[in-house]
Amino acid sequence: MKAVAVFPRERAVRVIDAPEPRITRPDQVKLRTLEVGVCGTDREICGFHYGFPPEGSDHLIIGHEALGEVIEVGPKVVNFRKGDLAVLTVRRPCGKPECPSCKEGRQDFCYTGAFTERGIKQQHGYMTEYVVDCERFLLPVPKSLREFAVLVEPLTIAEKALIEVWQVQQRLPWSCPVGGKKKPGHCHHALVLGAGPIGLLGAMAFANAGFSTFVYSREDEKCSKADLVRSFGATYISALTTPVDKLVDRIGSIDVVYEAAGASKLSFEVLKHVGHNAAFVFTGVPGLKGPAEVDTDQIMRNMVLKNQVLLGTVNAGRDAFENAIKDLKDFKKKWPEALRALITGRYKLSEATTPLLSTDGIKNVIAFG
Ligand code: BGC
């Protein structure tokens, strides 16, 4: 079968012939890959800045945002049947006895760092025609989401952040009065930094949870992304016309920041302006560009005097995948055109290097025949 692989030592990315995986355990499921999304992590791996082949292999098959169709199930599989659609989680447990998270299926919080990740760290990924994995790493997806389910994995980043924000904010009276059409977040302002796929999907998730949602990005307020943001009820703020120190004038008190730009300097600038009891979530992984000047006194004063929380989050558990599937159903009902506009390109497997080596569009996808 065909697969897309990175050869770090050779510094090459190409389509290869790989052995078709077979079911070798009774709890495994075999999928025919339908779509695989391309993200910033894939591009980093293809730039040889990140990614680790499996032990003993000179290459890594990439791809971790996958939608597949079940074509075969092992005898102990209970929740999947031939013809079902499924998405796959990314991280696999470290298996070390001293790691309570991995033992409980929460490898997204692995303590040892010895976890593996399909398509990223020491396990081949999903940019292949067929995939086999254990049932417990798969989630069923309704057929009605066939067109959009490739967005489940990137949406899980925001879903995990939302779960964490709600949990962390249980430290204070944070719940909004609900009733009627009011959604749980309606009394809070959420600011999303960045208008890439993680930022836009995050903004949709915050808007869907009722937050007054604002997206802050570089392009001007007349650009098509700004229209897209407005189409799902959020506000687009351009950094060209609104400097960071004027954000509060546009937004009001900033209660949550969902950082999805990977820009550390911008993030710490924004951190100076967040409100009382605010939660600030980092999801971006910036390149290491060396030290930068930050007003640490101002930030620390605010964090203490305003009870603020700063947290980082990576990967996602099954709970976030379940919420992503639920949210995608809502998005499809409420904003189908916005969702459609997020997927800017569909490429054949043989053309995979094009989206992997460029940053054009919002979300590019490899669509298998
Ligand atoms: C993936 C996560 C992964 C992270 C770090 C992200 O692109 O969505 O699943 O944990 O990269 O490797």
C-alpha cells in the first residue's frame, strides 16, 4: 500500500510502498483511510524539526488527523462493525508502572514522557491506505459527519482546553446563570489568539459554548477569514488596527484566552491585559528563537493580584474526542458553510507533499480514493 513518509537522516519526504497492516490481536480494528488532515506539526516534521521514527526504522509514516471506514474487526471488538466510520486518537500509553495517567487511559497527561504518538513520535501514522489499531484508541463517528470528521482531532485541542478551563474555574463562582436559550459560557469573554485551523475551530467551540468570542489575528478586518469568524457569531479583531493594549477597550474584561498562534511574545503581551480570575491557555508550540524581553513584574503582579491561571495543554483524551464529535454535529447544523470553508484543499495521496511543504489555505486534507 502507499504511504507518505519522512526520512530524517536523508532529509526527504516521499510517497513509499509500505506493508499493509494486518489484524494481529482480537481487539483490533482495520480501517480503510478516507481522509487525513495536514497540520503545523506535520509541516514541522517535514521540515525535519520534529518527529521521531519508530525504533530501528529510518523513516516515519506521518499523519495523525484521520478518518477511516472499518473494513474488518477482530473477534473481541464490541463497538465497531464493518462499514462504520471512526476517528483515531494520537497518543499511546508509556506502559510504565509509575505512570498513573497512562494506566488510566489518560496518556495525554503522561508523566514519564515515554508515550508514543502515531505519526509523530516512534509510531507510524495514518497517511496510509490502511490502518490497524486497538478498539480502545478509536471513536465511532456518525455517517452524517463524513464530510467534516477529519476536523475532529484538531478540534480536540480546544475541547480539552474547554474541559480544563471549566475544571480550573471551579476554584471560584464562575458559572453563568443559565436558563432559556442561555449557554454555559454566556457571561464570559473569550479571546482566541490566531486564525489558523486550531484558532478557528477553537473559536467555534467557544462560541458554541455561549462565550462572547473574539479572534485576534494579523490580517485586516475585511479579509475572508474575518468574514468566516463573523459568520459563526464571533468578532474578528485585527492586530493591524487594534494594538494589544487596546484589546480590553474592544472586548471588555478578558476572562479566557485560548492561545493558538504559537507566538510567545504576543502571548505574554496579552497576558498583561487579561482580567480578574482569568484563565489563559497555551496550545501553540513556538520555535526556539532565543530570549525575548517581557515585563515579568507586571505579569507576576497581575497574576497574583487578579487570581489568574496560566496553563499549557497538549494532546487530548477520549472525553475531548467525544465533545469534538458532539460539537461538530452542532457546528454542522448551525454553521455548515463556515465548517466547509475551513477545509481549503483536498489532495490525492500522490500530491501529499504539496500541502506538507506549504502553508497555503486553512486546513488541507489528503483524500483517499
Ligand atoms: C497533535 C497532538 C500531539 C502534539 C505534540 C499535535 O499536532 O495534535 O496530538 O500531542 O502535536 O506532538
